[in-house]
Amino acid sequence: MLHSFIHWWETFPITGIFFNFHIIGQAFFPILKRLPVSLLLGVIGFGLGIPGGLIVSFMKMSKIKPVRWITTLYIDVVRGTPMILQILILYFGIPFVPGYDAIKLPLQRIVFFEIDLTVWLRALFIIFINTAAYQAEIFRAGIQSIPKGQSEAARSLGLSKWQTMGFVILPQTVRRILPTMLSEFILVYKDTSLFVVASIMEMTLQANIIRGATFNQSPLVVTAFFYLLITIPLGRIVARMENKLAEQDSGEGGPTPPPRKRPPRLGDTVIDSAHVVTHRENVLNR
Amino acid sequence: MEDVAYTPADVAMPADAIIRIKNLKKVFGDNVVLHDVNFYCPKGHVVSVLGPSGSGKSTMLRCINLLEQPTSGEIWFEDQLVNSKETDVDQLRSKIGMVFQQFNLFPHLTALGNVELALRKVRKLDEKEAEQIALDQLEKVGLSDRADFLPSQLSGGQAQRVAIARALAMEPHVMLFDEATSALDPSLVRDVLDVMRDLAKSGMTMIVVTHEMAFARDVSDHVVFMDGGVVYEQGTPERIFDHPERERTREFLQGMIDITGGADADAPAADDGYEEYMTSSARFQRKGAGMI
């Protein structure tokens, strides 16, 4: 009975092609073994992006015009081009940078998860460049959403500009942008799959290799499961934090925020006092 | 404009007055907010600044601690020219306390944390010392039992008293109040005004932008009436309230009496001390009504 069901399942076109038990069984552990690669790329790349994004956001709010111009250009270029293109340009472009060959040999001897350090560093650099631009806009929107009275009160007590930023503005910003930052991490984590084009052996490439060998889509479905394993719980946490922030803010009954200067457009990073929403996916369709 | 504003630009300012404002002008784009403001505040005095909204009172106050940069004119704090390039802004501000209409407490810090922050970071006191001073200040405003509360857990009146304690902890030489009671429920105004009264009695130099006429009359040594970015009339409270020289001062005061009369009628049942507040404004009301 069970045998005949499995036989039917695996020969029926849809179930057999996408959810083949035998092939899922074969692919499960090889793909699971590459999960740390995807996760490490996401976590380390995103982590590096936090200080990077903060510095870029300060530069974007700088009083010095050229600094602001350069930062705006950088953010526009990163946010306005597909990440896969950024990977192709930088991953295969970095080896042509003068001096690369000198550091290449020693670094190549260091290997984590069967991937040498030059590959790790190039991939992490690309993720850093990409996510720092997005995080900069999240930080900037968050910082600018703190009422002006906060910095005025701090400055009128004699705190310096940077003390005010560090002890008054940023602690409040972090609370507000946390959900958006987690969403950004989810995006970064998913984008590590694009390193397929650089032949970095993460989950998606491993699955694609098995797919090629078996002429069956099931390994890719297994990979989807491993992505969802991380993204769905995180997504729930994001939703819960947003609700909590909205509740707290409506409970405080503080002064109403001033009206926005213009209605938000697609692609804006929008902050209302409760939560931060990026429309990143909608526009850029990465 | 029926007449030209009365601005005693050449009024002799005693050099020992703690705040001296001369020919202060402030322009935002095309909008001249302050035309020509002149007055001074001797040490230990309370100066009340009255005037309709949009008359530039708040802007004038914010120029004193450089939250706004004056366009021209001179502001002197003790022997220091405030609006000069050499001013150490942070050091200046640590000697000038300011209390805002919207309290502007730091919502991520407790009442104690709010008071401690500048003690730790500006005056660089150690944890114990800062905490002791902060607790003392909270006790002075009657809130020692609220030290560990977050601003969101405080009433408006309590929040504003914490804000006053926060400013006082820095031992400022002068306190600026920017409509400190305007955002409060009428029933909470009294607590804050009481704290301000005590502060005035203790000899603190204060410049108070306010719509509380009874307070201005009872507490101040000098009243400045501003309208349209100029000091329209100034003098002792008796002179401004009982014998205003200018028509517009009279109109403004009459308007404020009407509003205050209405607000008092709505105020909740009196407990002790509230009586006093009531009587003082009722007394003012009688006098005010008589003068027109």
C-alpha cells in the first residue's frame, strides 16, 4: 500500500519533479552542510554593515556638501543596481586590483567550510558594500524621526553633538529601527544565494549541482525549506516588535509628530513614529 | 501699525546684570522674527516675558543659549559675549538651564537617569556623586518616589518637574523657561508653578516666557511685553499690569484675563494650595478688570 503510494507520488509529474522523496533524502544532508556558509555570509556581512551603515548615514547628514554628494552617489548606485551585477563586477573585478596577488597566496591557504579566505573576504566585502548603503538609509530615517526637542534638550544641558548622538539619539533610534534592521538581515540572508554566479559553495549552488545530476527540482525545494527555517521565525519576530512599538507609542500619548513634508513615494524609507518600513523589495525587485 | 514700538535701545544696562540683550535681531529667510530686542536681567531677578504667540518670545529665549544663532545684536551672559565665534557653546549651555514646553525628557531613561546624564557626561561626576545630586534634585521638586519611573509613566506635571530638576542639577547661573506650563492640563499647572515659585524665592535668576498672568504678576521683578518681534513695553509688574502705557499691551492683557477667567471656572475642585492660586488670579482679575 505504502509502496504503491510512493510509486504513484514519485512518477506523478508535479510531486515527482518537485517533491521526490528519494532525491530529498539524498540532497538533505549535503545541503544542510552548506547552511553555515549561507548563514555566516549573511550574519558577518550584515554585522559589518552596521558600523558601516552608521558611518555612511552620518556622512549623508554631513554639513559638508561634497561628503554628502559622494555618499548620495554611493547609496544611489548600490540601491539602483541589481545585487547580482554588483557581485559580477566586484567578485571578478577585485583580483585585478594591484596588490591583490601579493596577499592572495597566504590567504588562500586558510580555508573554512572548504572555501578559502580570498573567496570569503571578497564575498563579505560585496555584502558589506551592499547592505551598508541600505542600512545607512535605515539609520538616517531613524535618527531623523527622533523629535528635534530631544537633541535641543540634550544640547541645552551642555552635552556635545556626539554625546547627544551617543547617549540620547541613538539609543532611541535603535529601538525604532530594530524591526527594519531585522528585515534587512532577512534580505541579506536571502541574497547570499546570488553568490551562485561566483561559484561559492553555499546552499543554492550545492542544490543546483544535485539538480543537474538528478534532473530533478527537489534539491532546490529542500534549499527553500532551509531559507524559510530562518526567515519565517525572524519575520514573525519583526511583526511582533512592530506591534509592540506601535502599542507603546500610542500608549505614551506624547506630542503628535509633525506632518510629513510630502506623501511617501515608493522607494522611500518611511518612518512613522511607531515603525519603519522599507519598500526596498517593491521597487528594486532584487 | 498705529504707533512705533517702544524699544529703549539706549537703556543703561548695569554691567553686573547676568543677562544683557542689546539690539537683538533674528531673521529666518525673509521672515524677521526679532526686530530689535533690548532688556537685561540682574542676578537673582525673575523676568517674565509676555506676548501673543508669534511675537518672538521663544526665539528670543532660544537665542540666549544659542539654540538659535542671532542674526545681529549682542547677548551678554555674565562677562561673556554669547554670540561670538570664540564662545564654547557646550560650556555656556551647561551654565544656562532651559525648560521646554514639551518637557523633552529622554524617554529611554528613568527620571533619575534623565537628571544624572549631564552630571555624568558633562560635569564628569562619578556614579555615586551624580546619583546623590540627582536624588536631591528630584526630592526638591517632590518626586523622589518617582526616581525609577520612565517618562511615559509620569504625568505631564511630574515630567515637567523632572525636566526642571534635570536643568537645576547642573547648577545653572540662570534658568530659562519656555512656556513651561502651556502643554499641561490646567489641573497640573499648579504643581509646576509652585516649583517655579520656590525656585524664584531661593534666589535663582529666571527668564520666564509664560501665559500665566498671575504667576508673572506675583513672582517677577520685571515684565517684558513683546509683540511683532520687538519689546513693546517693559517695567515692573505693577506698571505693566496696572498702568500699561500702550494700547496694545492693554488689549493683550484684557484678552488674557478673559481666557484665564474661563480656564479657572473649569479647573477641578480646590485642594489646599490651589485656593492660593485661585485667589491670586482672581485678585489679578479684579485689578485687571478695573484698569480698563
